Amino acid sequence: MHEMSLCESVLKILTDEAKVQNYTRINRITLEIGDLSTAIPESMEMCFEALKRGTLAENAVLEIVRVPGQAWCRNCEKLVPVKDRFGPCPECKGLDIELKAGDGLRIKELEVD
């Protein structure tokens, strides 16, 4: 389950940033998780709950925002929704698409004290 290492990385980033920005407690974390990423939101929630104990995020609420897949189709020159990173364009069935959204994981918002 790689979600454990993803959550460890998120907490490390937040802990390192706490030293730079002088916050002592994290109240809320909003993560954007792409539908085409390999991270499973429910697993991220479970791992975060296990890892946050004893950290400055111990009482934090994790909010996950799902980001749908989108790609630019070079054939029909449209931004189209996609459900598969390597699938065809849903409009023209062409394979010359460039993924634009939905494959990442990022810290979107942070509420701290």
C-alpha cells in the first residue's frame, strides 16, 4: 500500500514547512487526488489517521477533493474528460491525447495555528 508512504511524505512536507512558517498545529488539510492517480482516497484517509498521531496534525481533519481526468485531444482540438490515462478520446476515438488533469496529488489548502 503506497498510500502510507504518500501520507508520510505529506506529513514531512507539512512538518518542514511548519519550521519555516512558524505554525504549531495543523487543523485542516485539503488534498487534491486525481481520479487517474494511483492513490486511493479511502486508503489515504486510513493511513493519515494512523500516521498523524503524535504530530502537529494529530487533531487535523483531512479533506480529499477528487480531480477528474481531463486531456487535450490533438485530433479534435478539445479538452475532453477521460477515465483512462491511455484510452482514446471520448469524442473522436483518436489516441493523440495529452493528459492535463487528474493524475496528481497535491496539498491544496492548509489551516494552521
